[in-house]
Amino acid sequence: MFRGDVWDTQFPAPIGKRPCVVITTSTLTSKLGAITVAEITSIEGPPFTHVPVGPDAGLTGREQSWINVTGLHTVPRPKLHRWRGRLSPGELDSLNEALRLYLDLD
């Protein structure tokens, strides 16, 4: 499991089952019992909080999806059910920039 991996998970109601992207750093994912993820949605939002992600990340059946950096969750590793793919380097850079802005890390 690596930062930028796309997985299916079951979020609590009312969100339900949907894809997510791993936010936790790759060096810690194998050592932790819970992983921080961001929701992936089919609803476009503001460009500073919604990062576009293409079908190459394993998001079949969708023309376009967005990572919602305001939808952060910590989920137990066993709740990540099915691996779909991985963000491209450019998508991961865009995600990192959106997280920096949203979390005021600069």
C-alpha cells in the first residue's frame, strides 16, 4: 500500500461505498493500523479543493472524477477492500498542493 493508491472502501453513512486515495506516507502505511484517505467523487468542486483524477487510476466507468481534499478520513487498513490503481505523478503533485493549501501547511 502506497501514498497515491486508489482503493474502494466503505465510509460511514451517509457517504457509503466509494473510492478513495491513500494520503498517509508510504513509509508508514505498513506500520499503522489505520490509514488517512481522501474521498474520490464524481462531483466537480472548486479547483483548490477538488483535484481531477483520470481513469488511469482505476476509476472505470467514469469520464472524470475528483479527489475531495476536504473529505479526509482515517480508516482501518482492513476496510480498504479493492485496489483500483495509482495516481499519476502529476495527479499526486496536484493532490499534494491542494492538501498544502487546505491544511495551511506553508
